[in-house]
Amino acid sequence: MSAIPQRYSWTLIGLQLISVLPAIILQQWWWLMLPTCLLLSWKFAEIYLQQTAQLFWWWLWVLPLSTELAITDSLSLDFPGEPLLILLTGAVLLLLITRRFSLPVPVYQSNLLVLVLLHLFWIGITILFSREPILSLKYLLAKCWYVLPLVILPSAFLQRFRHWQQMALALCIPMLLVVVQSILRHAAHGFSFEGIKDTLNPFFRNHVNYSGMLVCLLPIGIGIYLLTDEQRKKRKLGIALVIAILGLILAYSRGAWVVAIAGLFVYWLIKRKWLMHALVMSSIVISLALTWLLQENRFLQYRPDFTTTIFHTDFTDHMAATLALKDVSNAERFYRWTAGVAMAAEEPLTGFGPNSFYLHYKPYAAQLFRTWVSNNPDHSTVHNYYLLLALEQGLPGLLVFLIILFVALYRAQYLFHRLQTRLYSYAAMIAGVMLSMIALLNTMSDLIETDKIGGLFWLCIGVIIALEGKLQEERTTIA
């Protein structure tokens, strides 16, 4: 522990002398303890900052293992991941206040960081107009302690090759343990479609969250496998990958399977430098499809039959119902999407406010799309993250997020083709593929608002910023 700088020593002596006066006048001797308390606070802050890196690594290890813990009826935390993020956020703020230049310069130069701060700023603006200001303020606080440490700190802690390897293993090994225990418990249910739900507690709420995180971590596992030259380690990694893929298959998640295939396609697009072209084309197609559906209320043609749109416990029946548009989960999505579009149209600039969808959406939903689960006992949201942003944060909020996503994907592709170090180039590819997979997952869900998928999303943004710094280092070395 470092000694107290001389200027602080004289300050403490001065405060100690000054504290004597109010202690005597007010006859309150606790004033004499004030300088000692300040000294202890200063030393605590110093130790706290020294442990910031350790907190960051702990968070990586516990991310797949965190579980939702109810504090009160209206407050819950993902434990232990979220408390660690709160501590990390405090460390980031202290670093910014007291040691600004201890963070790498590329952090301050990154356009991505500016966009992320703009994202948080706009959320703050929407709180002023929110229908539920207290809930919206809670949302902003939680967003800050997820976003700030995960976007800023990777540049500080991913300095050497071993740090990047440690990050990959810290995410994948605990997740592999979750997969193994899920498969073993699932075997007792005969690997049935219905049985998967009973194998995920306490780590995941449902098979959608589980399969979503598993499929997003697969690119990291594949990257470790490809970068490993030692044959013995490669065989172990191959076995681990087979187990992970088996876990993904047995999760019975249609969305995750589609995302896995899409990840391979994105890998090919990045290698060919075609990713941004594909994003532009996809945006045009989606815009045209939405326009067509809204014209003359064509979407009403796809309303479900209340009596036949049910949940199937057999996976074959479940897939058949999906193809016939009679699966209750997708039908319920249409019901909530009609509400979301109407809400976004009513408040296009600032939205209804973060965390406000559940309390306001039912009067806006088209009752023709109502299903037998529309009472929504789980208080879940609109099941499309982009629509959720539009209705809660207005169209500007959606636009800022899409710009962050597009810029991050562009930078990932750019870095993959510019970085000379094989490990860093692979890391850029993995970050780009993971971001694309998360973006696709969230067309049918709101998983960025969960600790695991949301944590991975913002971590990928932080990794790209860190890789921008590595590119500057390579160019400086070459020059």
C-alpha cells in the first residue's frame, strides 16, 4: 500500500487542527474523528481501485452462473453479477474523477464511446417525459452500471495475449459447466421438449435465455479451438464444442438454431467485406415488409384463432404449429407488437419512458390478436427490442441504438481486415459475429435487457474499442 503523498499529509494535519474548534464549541467530540474518517475513506478508495481488475475478472467468471435474486417485490438483482457491476461502475467513476489518464487514450478517442454516452444521455431525456418516471430512473441506473464498466474497462484490462485468453476461458468454462449439468438433468426427463425447463434453475429463467447465451458464446469456443496449436488441448476443446452444440440442440430453441446458422453467414460476409452491404439490404427489405403489412391493415390477415393457438408440449407439434402460424408464443408476439406500434405512433419523439410498456400496452393492443396467455402474468415486454426502444425511448432512442450497432459492426469488419496479430483479428471477427447474433435474437425478444445477453452485447462494444487501441499500437510499431 503506497504512502500518503506529502500534500495530503499536510491537508490532514490542517483538518485535524481545524476540527478542534467545532469540537470544543459544540461539545461534540466526534468532530475530532472527521480527519481520520477522511484518511480511511481515501485509503479505502485506493484499495478499491487497485482491485478493479479483479472485480472485472470475477464478473466474467460469474456471468453464466448469475441468478435472479428478489430483494423486494419491485426490486431484484442478478446475483452476484450485478453487484459486481455496481462496484465496477463506482471504480470507473473514481478513475474518471481522480485518474483520468490511467485509462488508455483510445477509450477517449473512440466514436463508439461517444455514441454510447449519447445513448445514456437520451435515456435521461426520456425520463423527463416518462409516464412512469420512477421506473424509468431505475432503468437508467441499471443501464449505467451495465454499460459504463463493460464499454470502458476492457481497454484497460485486455493488455496482453494472456488477458484475451483468460477472458475467453472465463466466459466459456462456467457456461460449459451449466450445459453439462443441464444435459445430465435433462436425461432424467428423457430429453423431452417439456423437460428442458426443469434443468436450468437457478442459472437461467428459461430455455430462450439459456440457448441465447449458449449460441452467442459458441463463436468464442470456435475461436479458441482454431487458435490452439497443441493437439492435446485441441482434442479437449473439440470435445467441449461437441458438448456445447449438443446442449444447443437439446435446448429446443428455434430462434437459437436460426441464429447459429446466421452466425456462419455473418462470418462469411465479414471475410468478404460485405457485411455493411447486407445490413443496408436487410434494412430496406424490413422497411418494405413493414410498409406492406401496415398498408390497408394487411397484418389483420394473420390474426390467430383463439381456440387453436396453444402451447404444444411435443416438439414436433410445436414446430408444425410454428409453420402454420398457430404457435401461441409467436401469436402473442403479434398481439404485443400491435400495441407497440400504436404506442410508438402516439409518442414518436420521447416514447412512454423506459420500463413503462407493461403498465400501458393493453389498451393499445389489437384485440383480434389476443391469445389465452395475453394476461401476461410474467410481466414480460413487447418481444422485439427495436420496437421496445421506439415505444419507450422514441424514434431518436431507436436511431441512436441502431447507429451504435451499425458502427460497431463496421468497426469489427474493418479491424478484422486491418489487425496484423492473429489473436486480435480473430477477436474482431468474434465480436462482429456475436453482435450480429445478438441483434438477430432481439428481433423476437428483449434479451439485451437481461444480464447475460445484455452483458455480452456491451462487452463486445468494449472489446471493439480495445481492439481499436491495438490497431493504433500495431501502426505505431510498424512506423
